[in-house]
Amino acid sequence: MAVRALPLRVPFAGPLSGGLVRALDLPDRARKGLPPGLLVELSRGPGAAATTAAVQIVLASQRAGDPAAWIQPEGGTLYPPDLAAAGVDLDGLIVVHVPPRAGRAGLPKAAELLLRSGAFGAIVVDVEGQAPPRGGAWLGRLGSLAREHACRCVFLTAPSEGSLGPLISLRLRAARRRVRPGRFVLETEVLKDKSGAHPTLPGPALHLGPAGLP
Amino acid sequence: MRARVACVDIPALPLQLLARAHPSWRDAPFAVVEADEPQAKIEWVDPRAAALRIRVGMRYASALSISRDLRAAPVSVADIAALRAQILESLQARTPRVEPDAERPGVFWLDPSGLGPLFGSLEKWSAHVHGALTTLELRGAVVVGFARLPAWAVARGRDDALVLRSAAEEAELAGRARLVHLDLPPELRSALAALDVHHLSGFLALPRGEVGLRFGPEASRLHALFDDALRPPMQPAGFEEPIAIEAELDPPDDDANRLLFCVKGALHALMAELGARSLALRALTLRFELERHPDHVEHLEPARATRDAGSVIELVRLRIADVRLGARVERVVLVAEPARLDGRQLELFRGRRRDPDAAARSIARLRAAFGDPSVTRAVVRDAWLPEHRFAYEPTTSVDAPDPSPGDGGALVRRVLPRPEAVPHGRDGRPRTQPPLVELTGPYRVQGGWWMQETLRDYWFGERADGALLWLYQDGSTGGWFLHGHVD
């Protein structure tokens, strides 16, 4: 297995490299997950499984003993029963609903307040449909706080919105592929990798669909 | 002369709370249920419902089949706590020493020492206390006796005020009390019934040593309490009067930074006052009195009771940063809700890598910035309709996580807060853009049959671009709706 692991990690190698890796093909040892201290951007879209990937990051954080947070605009579309079905402990996850009056700085402000505490292992910010603040200073602050407190800060964005900025360490697109009825794998496309750590998404190789999904 | 003690007994507090909240139910049988669901268990029944043979422990749907007139609703622990606080406040106006019973939610112990001469007699004072219950629309008894549980035994089944003349009279009246009215543990009550012991006098006639040996230490403790052999000292609840400080602004001002400095000065004075009373700040209410406008009020709660002005001023800064005041501020009033200082031992070796107190502080900051309901934890509920399967509850802390150990993954859905209508073609199938290439289902979901029946057929639809939609067809209208998608 160790012999196969090296060539399979090649598509991740090097910063700013793109490539497609099938999670199913990765041996367990290669699926190390994301190192802490990164700003990660997961692009959503048709055929994508960005939320599933983000949930796996939350789950990995919880399995390491660290609580997690999910930040979304008020009236967001998170569906907690599926998080519970995936194994997430909902008591160890706070969900922040940012009201519209907070404006475009609301989501980053919530993330910054949580990151500054150093009490969370993963923070997911669902920015889809919300215009981020102008400039990159807010990303710089979040990046340094994430590094200082060893926290994974994950942004869920829509593909039409483009990247949030150059300070994003890792930009991924996770897509689902049906391998047999009711069973799916996540295929991860690395759009940008400035970390040099060859990170991979944590989580199992196979994912079950919701009840009723063939 | 032996000291007196007064017992205030408010029977079936959750039922009385429900009756207060629903005045129209007073003439109908009603019950307290554990949740607002048809299969929820009944926890309390009023005499009308009991006469219809509706029993505690029965499912609401079963009870409804006995009587369609039955009314029921859940009563939360928070509601009961709020009512107890209200009763305590009312009783503290009649005597400074009031102790809420730790085990019985409807029982309060009062110290009537010195109040007889003040009111003319203990009878007048007890009638005054009983009047306080009537004012609160509650039914109960006030018994001034000599020992706690014997006085309570006398109060059970009464709804008036009574002053007992002697300890012997108290013992005689208490001895007549039926055991079914004394909230004994069910096992003990059953065991005593098997021994043909139905009244307190029979229970007290048993040797205490034998009671402890046969029925356990709890039974022995109750025996000693009812026999006046154990006299726990009165532990009155403390007064927690709000402390207020105000600051005049001359000339009136509406600049957020200057207002913050004004609040800061007042807050230090407030903290000094709290420190002098050995108290801490549990919550802070800020009232901005505006020029020719109604007052603007903000309420803040730190992560835990504190005397650290710096952390509180940060919460104030976060809160007033986005506040738009309609006019200039003439006066700022700070009202502190005090609490006892939560002195905790420092932990040298923590079990968790992450500091839970730091998490609580960050949550307090978020609540200050975005409002108290903005920080929540998700709760999954047992329901059929997807939108009823979860709820968000405001939280002030986050627990150490305990995720499931399984190594299987699951795809996650996104659910729209309001389903969107989807047009359908002549074939009855939904039409989307890009078009659907596969439609799988249906999976029927039915709910709310006891109120307003909902019938939906759920389908998974795969679009040509790979998107997996979660759709449903409404059973009553036949219309298609997009409820979410797999992501």
C-alpha cells in the first residue's frame, strides 16, 4: 500500500497545481485530512458535494476533541438531521445565524470573533449569495488567527462568485460520483494549493446517500 | 418558645401554570403533556380529566380518544422556574426569609418570626400571604406550624390559611394526611399500601430503624422529617435587587464612541458597587433616553457572572456599533442584574485542548454583536416533515464534542427555508432548467393528521448538469415544490 501511496499523491504536489484525485483510490494512510491553520475554500455548484466535504472537516475536528462552528446568513439552508446522520455531534457544534443588518462584513466578523477565542477546531462560513467585504484585509486577519489557533477555516462559495481572494490557502472542488446504488465517492479537484502540505479532505471513501436516493 | 415555620403549598404547579396561560380551558378537562405531539405522554391531569379516567403516563392520542374535549399543552422547565421566581418575589414582600423547597416545585418555607405583632396576629399575616397567591391566580394553602413536613402534610388538600396552636395539634392533623397526597416515592408508597398503611400516622408508627433497613435511607430520611426528628435550618433565598447607575449627557450626544466612553465610566462605578456587595454582574440593561423620542433599550449578558469591566465594555461596544439611535442621547441608565460571584477553582491540568470558557466568551460577543437568538445549537426532533425535524435553540456555550465513532460517510442535503414552486409539464412531471434526466421516488411523508394533515410525495431528481434536487409533490394540490438539494 505504501508503494501506491506516493504516485497517487502526485496530483496534489506543488503549490498552484491543479489535478483530479479520486478519494476511493487513496489508501487510508494518504487520507490524512487538512492540516490546521488553513483558509480553505470549497466551491459549491451542480454535482458538487461541498457541504458534505465541509461536514467531514467538522467531523474530523470533533473527533480530535475540538468543537466546531457553522456560520450562515439568517435563514440559511443547513439541514442538521443530515449532519447528525453523518456522525456530527450537534451539541459540539454551534450554528451562527448572521442577520442581514450586519451587512457584508457580518459573516467575516462572526468568524473573526470565534477564531479569536481559539476555542474551535473548525469554522465553516457559508458565504454563498453574500458579497464579501471589499479588499483582502479581512482574509489576512482570519488567516493569521487560523494559524495562531490551529483552526481550519472553511468557506463555502458558489462557483459563479470566483475565489474570495489570494490569501486563501487551499481551494477545492469536491464532486460526488455514484459508484453503485446508494453509494457515492467524493472526487476532489484541487484548484489552488498554497500550503505545500498536499492536503486531502478527511473522511471515509464511501458515502451513503440520503434515504430514498438510489 | 419554639420557633414557628410557615409552609406555602401550591399543588400541581404545572397544571395551574397552564390554567393561567389558557383561561378558556378552565371549564374543560385539560392535561400537561411532555411535548406538543400526539404520542407525547401525559404528565399531569386536572380533576375533570381524572374523572374521565385519563391517567398520567397515557399517550395524548389515547387520551384524546377518551375525550375529544381534552385540552393539553407542554409546560417547560423554564416556565416553571419563571413562575417560581415570581412567587418567590411576591412572598419576599411578605417576609424577608423565604426558602423555595429544592424537591417540591410548589412548596415554599417562610419564617414568620416577628411578623405576628407587625400584622396584628399570625392569622392576619397568613391571610395576607394567602392573598398573595390569589393575586397571582394560584390556588394553594398557607399553614403556620412548628415543623416543616408536618406543616406541609397539613397543607396538602387545603386551599386556605391556617395557624396551628400547638405542635401536638400539628402532629394530630398531619397524622390524618393520606400518603397518596404526600408525593412519596412510588416504591415506598406501594410497599406501605401492601402493609395496609395509608395514612401518615401509620407510617410514623413504624420504627425508623426498621424503615431504613427495609425501604432504604431515603425512606428513613422522610420518616425523620415527617416525625420532626430532623430539622433542617432555614436557608432563605437572597435578594437580588437590580443596581442602577445613570449618567447625564450635557449637551446630548449621539456619537457611538463618546457614548461608549460614557457607558465605560458608569460601568466602573457599577462594578465598584457590585464589588462592595460581594456580587457580580449577570446581565446589563442599557437604557438610552433620547431627545423627544422613546427610550432605546439594549440587554447584554456576559458568558458568566463577572466583575471584569473590560469584557463587559467589549460587549457594549459590539452591541452599539450597529445601533441606529433616532435622536441624541440625553441620559444613559445602566441597570445591573446581580448574581453571586461564581468562584471556581483554577484547573492546572485541563482535559480539553480548547478552552470552553473562551468559547463561552466568544459566544457572548456574538450575541452582543448580532442579538441573542443568533447563536444556536441545532436540535433534531422526532417528526416526519423535514422542516419539523430540527430546530435551533439559542445557546451560551458549546459542549465538548462526542461524535459517533462510525467510519461511514453520508451525503448532506441543503433544505430551503421555504419550498419553491416548480412548474410541471403535461405529463405531470416537474420541469427544471436544465431538465431532469432522472426522477426517483416517490417516498411518501405524512404528518400533522391531528391538526392539519400534510401529505407529500418526495422525489430525488437529477438534472442534466449533475445537480441532485429534492422535490416533493403536494398531496392536496398536486403542485411540485423544490425543497432542497444534495450537496
